[in-house]
Amino acid sequence: MIQTDPMPQKRGLIAPCGMNCALCLAFQRPKKKCPGCWGDDSNKAQSCKSCSILNCPTIQNSTSHFCYECERMPCKRLKQLDTRYRTKYGMSMIANLKEIRDMGIDTFLIHQAEIYTCSTCGSFLCVHRSRCLTCEP
């Protein structure tokens, strides 16, 4: 069944680093679903709770709460995260941040829907898996 809204995410699901939490396996899993970086800590992994980017005072005190406002962008941690995601999952946090900064969050969300919607069932894909979790659980 094709969803009428292929982008079930909200602006609040975009992490300060540029990660779209709606793409995350922890967010998409059926049990103990993570609420995303900005959600409560109840089902978050410890690594997410203690994330140096999410807990960065510069990010927390910025207007947008995104790394692109920081004069140190990309910091060492963001570079490490970006390298890991580009290498393993074909997604760049830094490119996401630049798109959000230059095009706006709404355009970014539309672009994400274009890239990460399953052409078979219309579900949102997971960046951490090479298959649709709805079509091939």
C-alpha cells in the first residue's frame, strides 16, 4: 500500500549533525523505538544519550540547533561521523547540513523523501540497511 505521505518525519527528527532520525534503524524498529535525537531518552542507546554533538553547548545555544551555525563546523566529531556514514551508508551528514543551511529544512525533507521512499511499498527506507524493512523485514 502506497502511503499518501511518504515522509512521516517532522523537522524535529533532524539531528544537529544533519542525520535524519527517521532513516535510523533504531527509529524504525518495531520494539523500543527510539524517539530521535531530540526526543526523550527512554529508548535511546547510551551512545545517543551521551552524543557530544547533541550535547554541544554551541549547538544547544544556537538559533537553529544545527552544526552549520558553529564556526568550527565541521568539528572532529562531525568529520568522524560523516566519514563513517559516507563509507558505510552512502550518506553525508555534512552535505545534509549544507543542504539544510542553503535550501531550508522543508526542501531538505522533500529531497529526503525523494531519495529514501521505497518504490515498491512507499515506506520510508532505513539508511542502515540495503533493503526496505517493510518489504523485506
